[in-house]
Amino acid sequence: MLLPPERRFDLLAVLGDERPMQSLLSSLSEQGFTIDVATDAKSARDVFFSSGGHHCVVFGPDVTPGVAHAIARSLREVDPALPALSFGPKVETEGQESRTESLRLHPSSRAGHGALLRFLRELPERG
């Protein structure tokens, strides 16, 4: 499953350990997605601002709930509609206008890859 070129997004991947997400991120990069990587709240904010923002933030399976919540809350102060998908902890959505989903799939599996692409496909166009 591929997204058409006009629906390729800039993604921010938040990882504790690169290995679980390495296959997925490599595949997305080969498909034309731009991917920036962060490991904590400070690096996520730094990368987010230096790139001019992202279309979606993706949390790896080993990101702790506290780190995921802090990053989502921090980035959504700047972009309240920033979608988030997590392969790990459930990301709080209370009071948020953005789409957020948690998956119980391994990111390197075909099912995990497909679920991420479906999530991205369903996102509304943003200006």
C-alpha cells in the first residue's frame, strides 16, 4: 500500500531505541516520506521547530508514557491539530482537536506498516 506522492508527509519519529522502528522508517523513507527522529521532549521540540513542523508524530514502542505525553502536549501547544500515532503508549487526547491513535502492532510488521499508511491516508489535507 502506497500513498500517492501528493500525500507523502513529513513525519517526526520519537524513538527510545531505533531497532524496532528501523525497518518501518527505512521503508517510509524509500517511499518518499521525510522523517526526522527525536529521542526526548527537548530533541522533539528542537527538530520540530528547525524543520518548520511535521504532518504527524509517530511514537515507537519503547517510548515511555510520560515522554510521549510530554512531547504530544508540548508540540500541540504550537500545532493543536498535530496528529499522533503510537506503536507504544496510549497518547492522551483530552482537550485536543487532533487525531490520535494507538496501535497494538509491531512497527516492523506488514500489519504495522499498513496501519500507519491507513492512518496517514485518512488525515485531512492541511495547508
